[in-house]
Amino acid sequence: MKKAEKEQELTYRRRFERHMEELRWLYMELYDNSSMYAELCDHLYSFYLERKPGLKSLDKKREEHAGWYKKNDMLGMMLYIDNFAGNLQGVKDKLDYLKKCNVNYIHLMPFLDTPKGRSDGGYAVADFRKVQPELGTMEDLEKLTAACRKEGISVCMDFVMNHTSEDHEWARRARQGEGEYMSRYFFFDNDAVPAEYEKTVPQVFPTTAPGNFTWLPEISHYVMTSFYPYQWDLNYQNPRVFNEMMYNFLFLANKGIDIMRIDAVPYIWKELHTQCRNLKQVHTIVRMVRMICEIVCPGVLLLGEVVMEPQKVVPYFGTLDKPECHMLYNVTTMATTWHSVATRDVSLLKKQLDIVSALPKEYVFLNYLRCHDDIGWGLDYETLRLGGMEERAHKQYLNDYFRGIAGESNSAGELYNADPVTGDARFCATTASMCGIEKACAQKDEMLLQKAIRMDVMLHAYMFMQSGIPVLYSGDEIGQLNDYTYKEDCNKAADSRYIHRGAMNWQDAAKTDDDKSVQGQIFASLDKLEKIRQSEKVFVSYADTWTIETGDKAVLAIGRYYDKEKVIGIFNFSEFEKRIRLEEISEECSDLITGQKAEEQLLSENGEITLPAYGFYYLKTER
């Protein structure tokens, strides 16, 4: 055996032996199947051997610097490949633009093979080892990830563990009555058991896809379909499902993926007479996935999609000695941010930021203003009721506000999955349209436009101050507006989420250097904020972070401290000028945006700070 091969063998053995006892114990507790465990271990080693030298080198580097993703230079962007640049090669050709955006982490929205018209935006996967033909090939994916690696850009993709498309090979063979493949899903030949499930399992889409089961008349069976009838839930009580999905996972990791976003994590394990959400076996599975990563590809991170408030998603981080996900989405804070805009009241937002700040510094959240999905108003209504806000009425107000028909709003957008019985609905729009840029442009109102741009920039500045990693949605860096052309496509017209999934407007992107254009003003403002974040060490993910009482419900203040340096961000969530006084602000503070001292620019004789409508400051001071 050559020296290099021997070193690789020793590296693998060291990693495997570190996790061997716990991995076996968890696997046997879940499945009690030693032969399937042995098969899994054999495949882990095979995938390790197939991992290319460049990826193994990166694994080693990241093992030695485990907090590489917690640094203050991390900035993400999520994008649809076709909308952004046509195909994978197109994304590769646009890396210079991404670098200009200061982005070093891109989330490629679902690109694996899915059936036309039944793709759920790419989340109904028909083949985990094939790229959608119009987007390219696996070879194109490898070329893109290699090019990104060379530029210091990490690549994230969605790994859909909960279900497959009904067009997947397993589903096709199950539909033909093959017992081996039927056992990989949840099949029932009558409605007795499905009826029992329905008593306790909530519906994901009660209006557009009611119920949790679909009847298949050609084989006279029901199959579990939590999301849509064409997405069949996988049965993880079958060890064959877990093993095969891990092989798919490692196949994709070996194509150069840095971050695996595990879709719909809480749904993975199903048990009768439960809600089939957040069961303890889910954590067993995620913990095993984490260990498998650390054995085969320790440079790969796990990002969990868990749509709950921060304190309830914490279990998906695992524990400090037995970690699960590296990162989670800060979903509720995103929704509460827009609630704060509509109410001009940051009280609930402040409470949630305090909860996040109190969590261990090892926990990393991804923060964002908008994403590919709708906004669900899953707010803390128990707290809001104390202020006289009832859930149904407040949800109605928020949806009316952001449609521009209540609360003196300038927002524009559309409802998604509206339920006339419960009055519940979600909301869809781009960040810029929600901030009023669309309406201001349509009315050719320059004063309204400048106010909308200030709101847009202020919200991004606030997001950059949160604890964690900021992620932009492609197009937000140039203030891209709602795209209503989706209504002309029969495959999209019923899904209003496509209003904010429009194609990247490269003519607008060419205006980033024009400081008179909307695009140029937003891009330049975000560029300045991003570079401040890169240069100031207080923006590392593990810095101390806290909120400060401002005495005005429309004004939020956030402090960050690390290594004897402190920055305080102050944000006005209203369209009115505000004056506040903070003990933490002295004459020696300097504004990171302008570089001027507070005494020269901000503080009045009585020590008050004046914030214009939707204004903000980044004030650096000494602790």
C-alpha cells in the first residue's frame, strides 16, 4: 500500500472509530438489523474512497477549522438556476457577479429531476442522481462546484428526505404491486388506518391538497402523501429506505456539495396516533446523518429546514456533545420582522431576538428577509393577545397590509393557499415590492420611492446585525419586483409563490453602478453594509448579541460585542422621524456608515439621536 493510500486509510479509520459505537447503537435501536448496518458501513467506506482528492483536502482543512462557517465574511444567496442564469453552466459564467455581490455561499434551489407539472418547485424528486435535463448534467454540477470551490464559494442544495415523486423508480414499482417497493412507502388496502392517522396528523395544505393520503384506484390502495398527491412519503421504519437515501446523500456530497439542506426535517418519521411531527426518531436519524458526514465527508454541513419558533427548533441542533444540524433557519423571526413593519412595533421582534441571543453561541441560524417560499404568519399569538391582538383578525390585517389595502401600506403582493373557512392565508411578494418600491415606481412618485428604498436598506441592515449568517434572495440586491407573468403559465398559474420567483433581470443588474437608478442605490447600500460586516470582527456568529430598550416601540436597537469591540445598530421601523436617547451611545461613538463621530453628526445637545423615517445607524464604541 502506498503512503498516501495508507494515510487515507488511517484517516477514515480514525473518523469511523470515533463514531462507531454510537452509530451502531442508534442504528440497532432503530432497526435491530445487523446485516443492513454492515451493508451501510461497507458503502460508507466505498463513498469515502470515491471522494476526490480536492474534496478530501477541503475536508481536512475544515476539520481543523471547525468554525469556518461562523466567520463575519459569510454571506449567502439563494437562487433558482433557470431563473438566475438558465442552467448550471450559466451559473458558472455568473460567478464574477456573485463575487461582486460579496456572496461566498450559494443555495441552488431544487435542481434534481422532477416531472413537469408535478414538481412542487423541484421538491418532488424523481431521480436523486440526475439533474433536470434543461439545467444540465451531473458533470455540469461537478464543474460548477469545482469552480465555486476555486473562488471560495460554498454550494448548498436541497436534499428531500421525506418523500419522492410518484414518478420515482421506487414509486413506479410500488404502483405495480411489488412488495419490496411498497414497503418503502405507507400503503394501506382500506381506509381504516389512514382514518386513524387523519385524527391526529395536521394537514399541510388543507385548501390545495387536503388530507394526508391519496387513493390509487389502479392498485386499490391508499398511499401517504403529506404534501401533495404526487409526493409519496418515505417509510423510514424500513432500514432499506434509510440506507439508500444515505447512498444518494453521499453521491451528491461527492459531487462537491458543501451544505445539504434537509427539507421538511420534522416530518421524516411517522407513527400512528401522533402528529407525525418532531418525533424522537427524527433526531436519531439526523444524528446518524451528522455522524455519517463526519466519517465520510466532514467538510459538508447540515442545514435543517424546521419551520418553528427559535426556542422550539433548538432540539434540531442536538447537544454540544452529540450535535445534529450545523445550521437552522430563523423562520419565525423573518415573519415577525414583517409583522413589525406592518404594526410599527418591534416589541415581539425584540423578545424573539433576545431568545435567540440567549442560546449557546455554537448554534448558528440563517437569517433572511425573503426566500423562495410564502410567508406564513406563525407568530407568537400568546404574547400578541396580551396587547389585544387576536390571531385571526391580525392575520387578516397583515395580509391586507401587504396587499396594500390596509394600514396606509405601500406594499404589493398576493395571498397563497387562502382558506375561506379559517380565514388563514400566507403571503407572497419580493422584498422590494413589500417595501413599496413597486407602487412608487408605478406612480412615478420620487419621494415615495426614496422612502421605500430606505425601508429596504434598513431591513437588510437590521438583518446583518442579527446573530447568525445573512442570506439574500436572488434579485433582492437590485430591488427586483414582483413578476406577475407566472399567471400566463398553466403549470404555475395556481401557485402564487411564483410571483417572487421571477427570472433575474440582467438589464437591471447592469445598473448596479448607476447611483441614480433604484438598482444602483440598493446595490451600493448593501455593498457598503456587507463590507462593513466583513471588516468588523463583532459580526462573527459567536459574538455576544443583545437588544437594547429604546423607549420607542418603533425603534429597535441591537448590540454586538466581541474581543473588546462593540457595535450598536439602531433601526427605525416606521415612516416617521424618531428621537431616542441611549446610555450606551456617547460622543466618542463613530458611525460605520459615514465614518463620522456621533458628536459631529448624530447627538443633539441633550444627547438625543434623530432617526429619519426608516433610518438606521451602525455605531461603533468602546466597551
